[in-house]
Amino acid sequence: MESNLNPKEQRIAILHIPGEEPIELPILSGTEGKDVIDIKNLSAKGYFTYDPGLLATASCQSKITFINGEKGILLHRGYPIAELAMQTSYLELCYLLLYKELPNQAQLSEFKNKISHNTMVHEQIPKLFQAFRRDAHPMAIMCGIAGALSAFYHEQINVSNPKDRELVAIRLLAKIPTLAAMAYKYSEGQPFMYPQNNLSYAGNFLHMMFATPCEPYVVNPILEKAMDRIFILHADHEQNASTSSVRFAGSTGANPYACIAAGIAALWGPAHGGANEACLRMLKTIGSVERIPEFIARAKDKNDPFRLMGFGHRVYKNYDPRATVMKETCHEVLKELNIQDHKLLDVAMELEKIALQDPYFIERKLYPNVDFYSGITLSAIGIPPQMFTVIFAVARTIGWITHWCEMQQDPSSKIVRPRQLYTGVPTRHVVPMYRR
Ligand code: SDX
């Protein structure tokens, strides 16, 4: 993998440790963002670095997505997210992420054709759903079913073959909406709906979610556009926890479908992709504008585990640019669906207003993130809360598999194996049972 890191111009950081020779560490620069101090040879000098949560650690080089957290900037292959959200479709963005350039019409048509002809899943897969309780959380089902895909394609994959990697990406992009809709239908006790190749990516998803064999289902263009935009806003986000989980699993050479299952598992957590479901439940619990101060106080109380879901971000210390577009989309959908009285939106907007004026949130640079308004929008589309993170997983699959592909091509990539600061008991010896 060629890099933009120019060793000739790189600067050197000097680490001075009392009583020891200074340690020279190269400073490397990318094309955007903070420079990095290359510490890979530090362990040979007798030291590890310590960075719980990897807040200050660049785990890899990447050309896919860039975030400037201080300025609230998100670029996919150099394009700002707001431009992509308002001027392209999700499949155009998928093409951009995978092939590094936006497609022309012919390229997009060929790409859509490849996707459409991979949307069905093996007829054995529906049988797997029978093993789950009907009330299983759909993310639990998605973890299991996505991992099960590895059983259907294991022998055919040579991760070092670009064509094999591309087929994995196409299959996942095509099948994940089908599996997601099946998880929903299973929980509803309704029959699975087959994909419809004549529909758009978002339209086909809505059809598989809400159509029944009993009557024709017409895709509402407003909901189709909103769904496509939601997919765009959640497509990729640098080395977030779920993408890093996919990279960690992929670094061992594991089956890529199993790696995606690792990403789905990580995304499920309420601190990550589960925040959209948690945020909507939080807004429902708050219930009215009058109760907002009570919950703001709880969010600030160190003795109370309650946090404002949909607020704060590890990287953004400014407004999440996706939240800006999500908020506009939310208003558009509610207006176009003629949903006037939306109490939860009133609560959300007032909560945002109060929080952004509160010193606690200002000092900690806590702003709404992509999950703050997505739940209200998804509800308006008719998606139930337990499916919100599944929608996030559908959208993020392209990001996960693009990072997996990038890692497979990176010559500097090796099995991820962090070290630790051991604070346990020093060496000791077993005492025979009769003396314990
Ligand atoms: C996503 O990484 C990504 O890119 C993720 C994502 C993606 O697209 O992949 O953007 C998607 O996961 C968005 C985030 C969704 N999660 C939530 O909305 C859950 C609520 N947010 C928090 O849990 C929290 O803000 C995190 C997990 C998002 C970030 O946590 P950090 O970076 O570890 O920050 P922290 O917990 O150290 O918080 C710093 C301070 C703390 O206070 P002090 O100890 O300094 O006094 O801010 C406080 C925290 O208590 N704080 C909050 C808060 N978030 C942080 N206080 C109240 N409510 C919150 N939401």
C-alpha cells in the first residue's frame, strides 16, 4: 500500500527518559489531520505506550474516511458528507468507498445490477431463523445469521485475491438488507419477502420490511429517499469500535463474513450503534419538555449512570455533521408525511437547546451525534426501535467491508495484538493442596 507518508521530510520526536539514552521516534504526516509519532520500535527500547480506549492511537493508515472532530468535518474519499447525502445515492457512496471514485451512470448501472443479482440468500438460511425465539432482539439474530454466512462461502474465499474480496463485498452489500428484513419479519411472525430487483436499494429494503404476500406494496418515495439518506449518513466513520472489531478479526485471516458478525456485535452496544434505540427510549421516558431539567441533572450527576443518549462523541468535539443532515431529514420526513404533533421531536429539540447552553455540556464539548435524530426519523418511517441498530448495521456494512479490503491490501498490516500494563500479582509458586 503506497502511503502519503514521506520519510524524507519526516520530523523526529525525541523521548528523554532520565538515566537513559534519548529515544528517537519518527513523526509521520498524512494528507489531513494530526501527525502521528511512530512508536512501533519503542518496545525494542524496553517500553510500551499506554492508551486505554485508544483515544490517542492511530491503529492503521487509511484512505477511506477522514474526520476532523474539532471542526465537525467528515469526508468519504475526500467528499464532505453533506454533499454526498444531498447529491448522491447510497449505492453511489458504496461504489465510491469500494472503488475510490464516484461512478458514472454506466458504472452505477453495472454495480446496481451486480447487487440486485446477489440479494437473495441461500434457501437454507430461512431455516436458521427457526432456532431463535420470536422475541429475540433482531441484533442478536443479525450476529448469528451474518456469522452463519461464513458457513456458506468459506471454501470459496482467498482473501489475497482482489476478485474474491470484491465478491465478498458485493454479496454482503446485497444480502445484509435481505437478512435485516428477515429478522424483522421473523419477530413479527410474518412471512419473509423476497427481494425485488426492479426496486432501488432503499426501496427494496422497505418492500422486504413492510410488504406482505396478501396485497401489492407501493414504495413511498418520501420514505425511500429518507431511508437512502439514513444509509448514507451511517455508511462509514474511520476506526470506530465496530470497524476496529472487523479489522481486528480480519487481521487474523478469519472468514470475512465472520468478521462482519464481529462488527455487528460491537455496534450493538448502547455506547455505539445501540445509542439510536436507547435515545428514542430516553426521549419517550422524558416524555415532555417539562421533565427535561430532571434528566439534564441526572446526566450531569456522576453518581447516576444515566447519560444523554445521542449526545457526545469520542472524536467530534463539535456538532456531528451527520446530525445536522439527520435533523433536516427528520423535519422533511415529518412534514412530508404531514405528522404535525410530534412530541418526541419537540422534546429532542428542547433537550438539544438546553444542553447546548449548559456549562457541563459546553465544557465537555458534548453535542448531538448522528443517533440523536435518527430514531425519530426511523420511527416516522415505520421502523420499530429494536430495529434501529439493525438499520445502522445495514448501512455500516459497506464501511466495514471496505476497511477489511483495505487492510488485506496493506503490506504493513499484521495480526493485531496489543500489549498491557500488568498490575496483577508478581510471580509466585503453587503450594500443594495439603498445605493450602
Ligand atoms: C456512535 O466512534 C464513532 O465514530 C461512533 C459513531 C460511528 O458512526 O461509528 O459515530 C456512532 O457510536 C455515536 C455515539 C453514540 N453513543 C451515544 O450517543 C451514547 C452517549 N454518549 C456517551 O456514551 C459518550 O459520549 C461516548 C461513548 C459517545 C463517548 O465517550 P468518551 O469519548 O469515552 O467520553 P467520556 O465518556 O470520557 O466522556 C467525557 C466526559 C465525561 O465526564 P467527566 O468524567 O469528564 O466529568 O463527558 C461526559 C462523561 O461523563 N459525557 C456525558 C455524555 N457523554 C460524555 N455526560 C452525559 N451524557 C453524555 N451523553
